[in-house]
Amino acid sequence: MPRVLIPSDNREIIGHLAAAYRRRGWDAVVGVNNFAWDFATYDLVHLQWPEELSGWEPPSQARIAEISARLDYWNQQARLLLTVHNVRPHLHGDHSAYTALFEAVYARVPVLAHFTDTSRRLVESAFPQSAAQSNVVTGFFNLDALLPTTRDPAAARRALGIPKDEFVVLIFGALRNWAEVQLLREGFAGARIPRKRLLMAGRYQEFGPVWRQRWRRFAWQRWLRKTGSVVAAGFTPDQEIHRLVDAADALVAPRINVLNSGLTALAMSFGKILIAPDCGAFPELLDGTQNPIYPAGDAEGLARAIERAASLDGAEVARENRALADGWSWDALVERGLQAVNLA
């Protein structure tokens, strides 16, 4: 049985990737610590986020040298493949150490897998050396594994205390900086919809001075209470995610600048409207659909997009979005990756 190492501890999508390998007859091993160990053998090392190899922190020169040495080792022992998730890390993305890390990784991984052609173009522009490698577009993935056997949106709303006649906007996942918080607050407040409700299922990540962290978290929580937002605090396990998504009419991606987002897969899989910014892969993935696109970072544009979402025929959009999700698959993604490294 062939073996693949996926050196990542990510809880959101890596389990779906590993399951796809197993369906194809591969033994899939996950965990970032396995990247540093050499007591096991693999046919393929499928890398994900280079910054995870440095603990999600800008690496020292010594750490970059260690990662480079491990990549050289794995190049001698197995095939190497890297799925590109972002152009630069979400936090400290412009740090020179991260630039050096990505350059070292792209110089050593012979095959780069992209979800979209947009990803390939943006990465080649930011890191020209990546163009010297084999770049393959694998297509996107769905999250059908999160769909329950039976769905009951009305019951999901009742459980959260949300009236059936409200237009519910769901924020799922982290708000990564204060600019995203401000975008969401102003955009939601500016949407002229008589009965609207924000369902917040995630956390606000704040960094910097402790006094600023405390003040911003306080201001954010106060705004949520003032607007009557429904807050689902804490981590939501996979088997409970449908209770939040089914309670919503639309999902919002309040991003300023991002390449990929699991929100796209989540919304399409559940047949929900996605309100997305015109950055990264969103326009390519949602091309030809009714899902509203707004100028990234523009609160007024977000408000108008929420209004457009509220005017859509939800059932019609659900059918269209589900059809789009049907064309995405982890199995196809794995197959194209294996073909690219000549292991299919």
C-alpha cells in the first residue's frame, strides 16, 4: 500500500484530504511533527502551509536552513507536492523571513498544486522562482462530508432563537484583524434590510499590545450585544457545523485580501448564498453564479451586496450553488496531484 505524509495539524480540511487518499487505497499519515522524523518511509510528502513548518511564526535563518535540509532529505526519499493555500501568510505576511522561507520551499518542491488558475498567476508573480516548477491546477473541493443525513433549517433556527422571517447572515471562522471587524460592522449596519440578523460563529483574533487587545475585544463584544447578534462561541465540531449553516440565508467572507477560503466550499456545499470580496480566487470560483461580489475592504460595497443577497431567490441559488459544488471534489484533487507527481 502506498503511503503519503501530510505534515499538517490543520483541523478544518486535512482530514478530508487524508480521507480522499485512503479512498484511493493510500495509507495517509498526518501531523506536522512527522516532517522532522526519518524513521518512516513514504512514497509522497504532500506539503500544505510552509509557515506551519516554522510554527506559524516568521522563522530564523537557522530554522529556514533546517526546513530546507528536511526538504532536500524528503526529495531523496519520496515525491514532493505542495498545495498552495495562500500567496503569503495571513499574519506578518510581508516579513522578510517568510519571504525567504517561501523562496526556499518553492526552490525545492518540484510540483505545486493550485485550486485555481488565479492562484497560479498570483504566486508566480510574487515568487517568480515558482514558475520554474511544475504548476498544476487541481480544481477546488467541496465539504459534502459535513452535510447531515437529514436537514431541518427551521429547527436549526429555533434552536438558536432566530425567527423564521429574518434574513440571517452567518460569519463562520476567524476575523483575522481589526480591519475585517470594521468592514463587517459597517457593512452589516449599512445594509438596508428591515429584518436582518448576524449569526457570529467564530472568534476575533487580536494581536499587538495587551491594552489594545482588551479594548478591541470589548468593543467588538459590545457591538454584537447592541445589534442583537446571535453568537455561537467556541470551537464547532464538524458534526455540529450544519446546525449553524442551515440556520443562515447567506455567508459573508469579510476579507480584505486573501487567496483562498474554505467559506466558498462551505457555502456551495450547503447551497447557501456567499457574499464574497473581489480578491483572490473568489471571482474565478464564483464566476457565472448569482453570489454577490463586493469590492474588497469596501464597507458600503458590502452593505449593497448584503442587500442584493436578501433579494435573491434562495431556492434557485441553492440549486445553482449545489451544482457548482458537485463539480468539486477531494478525490479529483488527489487524482490530479498524483498524476502531476507520476504516482497515479
